[in-house]
Amino acid sequence: MSATEAKSQVVESHATRSVVGILIVGVVVFAASLLGILTRPVGFLANVWPANAILLGIMVRNPRYAGLAGWVAAFIGYVAADLVTGGTWFITLWLSAANTTGAITGYLLFQLVSEDDRKLQHSVSALYLFGICLAAAAASGLVGGGAANLLFDRNFRTGFTLWSVAELVNNLVILPVVLTFPGFRALSHLWRLSGVPSVAALRRSAPCVALFVSVAAGVLMGGPGAIAFPIPALLWSALTYSLFTTSVLTMLSCIWLLLAIPAGLVDMGTQADLFRSLDSLRLGIALMALGPLTVASVNTGRKNLIARLQHIADYDVLTGALSRSAFFERGQASLDELIPTRGNIAVLMLDLDYFKRINDLHGHGAGDAALKAFFPLVSKNLGADDLFGRLGGEEFAVLMPATALAQATAVAERIRMSVDAGEVSMPSGTPLKFTVSIGVAAFETEPSTSIDAMLAAADKALYKAKAGGRNRVLVHTS
């Protein structure tokens, strides 16, 4: 196959994926619109309208679909759903235009914030989300508000308010779930982990139980305060679960209220003006949803910051290998696991040959480049459970749990050969070659075994490798 044919196939494959994606957008909007229409009381807007929020979330997460074809597919999805359920062409086109306008407005505004804020990863992300949803709701209301005269025999002001508030609550309730969705594979993994019965799992389920109890209490007691019953449980969830899980629980709670209160399942008392009471209810639910989302975003931002700081503490900035302290800490944990079964453990001590000469002849930048190149050359020869750390300068160590001497020696030789075959590109264009000497030691673990003693044994073998001419592997012998 020629290069031209290969390039043509890649282009065709990309085009096919784009077409399929755009068709999926249309189908999803159609299905979500049908779902929303099922919750539409006679003479009112739908109690829950997920299509706009889902469309906006898809476009924000997949900008390649946000071209003209993608938006046209979404518009057709809106129109088709309304027509198959008995809508007239004029009203259908009007409402579909309003729905599409809101989604486009939200998409354009999301382009002004960072990728992390789109995923609600920062403390201010929920504020950005609220502002964008508010603007998108207003834009949609400006287009769709006039339809109130034909649908409900109400003026534009009433129609704008009713449409905008409904749009705002649907966006704030549903959009975070789409934006924070971790993917089906990650979700399946989390589901399998949560399915393992344990005391910790039971404790983690407590916020869900509290949420169910609070919702049930709202049904039993009724009254205007019932809308606030789930808030403490949702805040507890925000402090306990992931951002996605919190978003899902918040969405389910709010959708329940949006459906149950108009249906009379939760008695809120008599209301003189039904339109104003619906606006008040939806706005209250929207603001209620904002609370746990804000807490979850702040909590996620804090966790991410702690993770970054932990990464800085645990890993060498230059090479990416474990820091000295992290290597010893994790190495001790591996050793502790092996001691009860007297399992095998091996250590390697590695030292770049003539490293001072590299710095003297080529500068410290060349030395840093050699250290950076050294890390992947070693890592590709190690197993998932092996630990690779930088102890200082050009000196590194590898700890290999459940590894016998022969296997460790073979790994060390592969590392030596990889480094010997590697090179670093210099600004001058001349490749820089370097080698490594390795000392190997292996032990059968027992209570008296220590990381320091194992490294000392491997270091003795390393010293002999250096004295014997470098670029070689030597095994420690008692």
C-alpha cells in the first residue's frame, strides 16, 4: 500500500467516524426530546427537558461535532420528536429553534473557560457553570418566550420567565452529569469495586440511604419545606463521593421533585398562580442543585491539589523516577507484604558511568538530558510491581518484589543493553552515548531484612562493576 493510499484510508476513516458521531447526536436529541415530551402536562412546558442539556454536554465534550452538520442534526432531532408526537410545523420549528439557540449559546460560552472548569474541577467551576447556564437559558427564552401566546395564551414576559427558568433548572440538573461522565469503562470498573461487600462499602452507602430517607420524609410531611429535605444528604454525598456520583444523585433528587410536586405526590399546599408557583419551584430546585455541585467541585479541586502535591513529593521532577523517600516508603511496604511468606525480593543499584565527565565536557544540560533519557530506558524493562527510584545524583535503585536472583540478573542485563544502545540528541547534532553499571542482590525475606541492608549489598556489587571496567552487571555474593 502506498503512502497516498494509506493517507486516503485514514481520511476516509476519520470522515466515517465524524458522520457516525453526527448521526448519534441527532438520534440522542430525538430520544431525549421524546423523553421530555412524556413529562409535558397538557398546556404547559415539559416538567423535565433533558435534550438541551445533553446536547450541550455532548458538544462541549466533543467539539468535532459542533460544526454546522452537528447542529443541523440536533435541530432535525428536535423537529422529528415533536412532529411524531402531534406537533404542528410552525410551533415545532419555533420551539426547536429556541432549544438549539440555548445549546449554541452555552457551547460558545464554554469555550471561554478552561478544560478543567468544563469538567467542574475547580472551586469556581460551579460559578462558571451557573453563569453559562443562566445565559443559555436567557437566550433560549428570548427565542421561545413569544410562543407562550400561542401555547398558553400568555404574554412574552410570562413566556420568557417560564421558558428561561425551566431551561436553567434542566441545565443545572442534567448538564453536570454529562460533563463529569468518566466513560463506560471507568464506570464499569467503579461499579465492580462498589459491588464488593465490606464494612467500608456499607459506610460509603450511608449518604445514599440518608438521601432516600429525606426524600421519603418529604413525601410523608409535604409542605413548602419538603423541597429542602434532601439538601443535607446531598451535601454529605458531595463530601463523600466523586463529582460524577454527586451529580447523578443531585440530578435524580431534582428530577424527582420536578415530577412529584406538580403531580401532587409531594403536597406543597394551594397556589393562587400556577405559572408563578412553577417558576418559583423550578428556580428553587435549580439553586438547590447548585449547592452540592459547588461543594463537590471545591472538594474535587482540593483532592486534585493534594494529588499534585503528593506527586511532586513522591516523584523526581527531572527524571520521573520515585523520590528517595517515596522509594524507601513503598519499598518497605512491599517488603512487609513478603516477610510473612518469606518471599523472594531483589534490588538493583544503578549508576551512570562517567557522569561527571558528561557534565564537564558537554555541560549540565547534557547531564540532565542523559538522566531524562535514562528513565524510559530502564522503565520499559520493569514489571508493574517493580519500584524504580532516584537516590541522588546519577545513582538509581530498583526493587523487584517476588523476584529471584536469576530473573533479576536477566532484567539488569536487559537494562544495561538498552542503555548501551540508547543515545541523547544534542543541540549540536552529535548524539551523546552513555552506559550504566549495575549491582544485583537478591534475598529471601525474613523479619530482619531491611531496605538499607539490601541496597548496601547491591551497592557493593555496583562498586565492583565500576572497578571492573563499567558498563556491566555484577551480582552480590555473600
